[in-house]
Amino acid sequence: MKRNTLSASLDAIDQNAMLEQVQAWAAINTGTANLTGLAKQAEALAQAFAVLPGEIELVDPAPVSAINTAGEEVPIAHGRHLVLRVRPGANRRVLLTGHMDTVFPQEHPFQQQRWLDEQTLNGPGLADMKGGLCVILHALMAFERTGMADSLGYDVLVNSDEETGSLSSAPLIAQLAAGKIAALTYEPSALPDGTLAHARGGSGNYSVTVTGKSAHAGRNPQDGRNAIVAAADLAMRLKALSHADLSVNPARIDGGSANNVVPDHAVLRFNIRPKGTAAAEQFDSDFKALIRAIETNHEVALHVHGGITRPPKAVDDRAQRLFDLVRDCGAELGQKIGWQSSGGVCDGNNIAACGVPVVDTMGVRGGAIHSADEFLIVPSLSERAALSALVLQRIASGELN
């Protein structure tokens, strides 16, 4: 393909149209639990992505459960996930992923957008990641104009539950990742200068229900088995497992009743962040030993719910080749692209666990995500769309073979 054809395609990326689109999408509240807002957003995305070839489908979420304060397992509802499949029979296929949900529920005060300066817009979900969704769309529109499109097939997944761990979309991520030569995920850049996240640690969320035995705190406390004390003991022992490659954060204990009753029920919730697979496997072994010790020492019963939902993401040689390709494409466009390791997690962790090379911060430049200070650097909309379009063109030409 001639260079001038590619240049014309990239020059046609419409910055103003992208800004108008991302502002409209960010005006829709899509907190993960706001099923009405998510449905509205999914419809808007389906209409927008319909300009691309292929078939669009809204996929029902997989069943997900959680432990309530009473220790009962209850279902958690999620929105549907959008999938676009283009040229499923192509020899080379890639996966592009993003999420439509945000961390801001309907009742959160952060719902409006405002300009901080001529290039910086503050608003909920602008960077994380309505801007990223806009980059996916316009990058693919540009790629389809390059003349190389017939050489590459792709699936696009926009899930509705990334901010809470992608539990209802994890099976779909694994299904769509299968057979892909590469994946791009559109979380915002790790730093406002466009730096990418490189290797990532993992994450797991757990709920441990403790069942003891109630008794009168004054008359016969010796007959009781204090679930709160057992949960607190477990929390302290879990925290002691932390080391350089593993962070354990006991986050909350629910349970108990009146002050004069030995509590027979408690729920401990905690998060772990292993930096690598070895740390995750060692934690699993240590945790099982702790469960046995607490049950024996406190004469209580423990039930564990949850686990590691984001495996640690290492960067192997194949993944590094994809990073290098993104860097080289950035250099061609006058964009300096670097990377650094991150303690955060995203769907890139899940994709990498499927053995697919992934760069998972291909979205807009911005910052202060998950706070009311979240901002989007507006020129990065077209900048990052051009970057992705060029990366896709290079993959289509066989550079990752």
C-alpha cells in the first residue's frame, strides 16, 4: 500500500466529530450497577459502530454472585456486552477491547463536564474510558480506508463490568481472545504524556464467611465461638502474608449483633495483589493453611467465596514485539511512546492469560481517573486513533507474523 494512501486515511480522522461523540457518551451515566444507563450506552455504541463492516451483537452477561452481609450468596445483575465481529474468516485476526461502565453511580455528584483549559476537559468517564471507545471506532474507520483491511479480521468487545473485575464478561473475553495474533485494549495511558502500562500484577477479591456459636456474653461466654474474633485473627494473619511481591489488604468485616451476645457470624472481605504467578500460587497455599488454622484454633467454620480474577500479566517476547511495534508506529507519527510497569489491573490481564500479546493502554491521554478530577487531553483523541490505525495496518501487512 502506498504511503500517501495511509496518510490520507489518517488525515481524515475527524477530531471535532470525536469530541462531540465522546461528550455525548460521557453524558450517559454508566456506573456498573446502572443497568438502564448501560443499556442506553450500548444502544448508542451499536449505532455508532454500525458504520463498520461486520455483525454487532449484544451478549447477555454470565451469572455472577457475591456474598452479602448475612453471608448469603446472592446474584449480581450486569448489563449486556457489545461484540462486533469483522471478517471472522481472515487468516490474521486481532481483538480490540474497551468497557462502557464507569466507577461513578447514578447518585454520585460527579456527573457534569467542564473545560479546564483549551485542551483539557474534565468529566466522568471521559478518559476511563468513553474516550478510549471513541478511539477504537475512529481508528477502525481509518483502517478500513487504508486498502489493507481485507488482510485483517478483528473482533471488538465493549463490556459492561470492567470496573468491578469483568466477572460477567470473563468467559466472553477468553472466547474472543482465542486464535488472535494480538490484542489492543483502550484503557487511558498510564501517564498523561502517553506512557503505556507494561507488565501488570494480578488481583483477587475474597469474602470469607465465618460461622461460630452464639452465647450470652455474661452468663456463659465460654460456650460461644466468637466469629468476629476469628475473622479479626484471620485478617491479621492475612496481612502478615504481605511481602515485596504480594500485597494483602483486609478491607472490611461485617457481623455481630448486640454487645451482650457472642457473635456467631462474620464476613471478612479482602483483596490481594500478586506481582507474579509464583506469588499468586504461594498465596493460595498459605491461605488454605490459614483457613485450617483458624477453624481449628477458634472452633468455627469458614466458607470462601471469590479468588484471583485478574492473573498477573507478564510481558514475554511476543508481547514485547507488539510494544515495540506500537513504539515504532508512534515514532513515525511524531509521538514518543514509552512504557512502565503498573500495579493496576484491567482486561489486559485476562487477555494475556489466554496467551495473546496485548497492549492495554491504547486509549486517550488523561489522568486522575476514578476521581472527580478525571480529565481528558482532547487532542489525544485523534492522536491515539491515528496510532491504532497505523498499528493495525502494520499487523495487516504481516509484521507480527
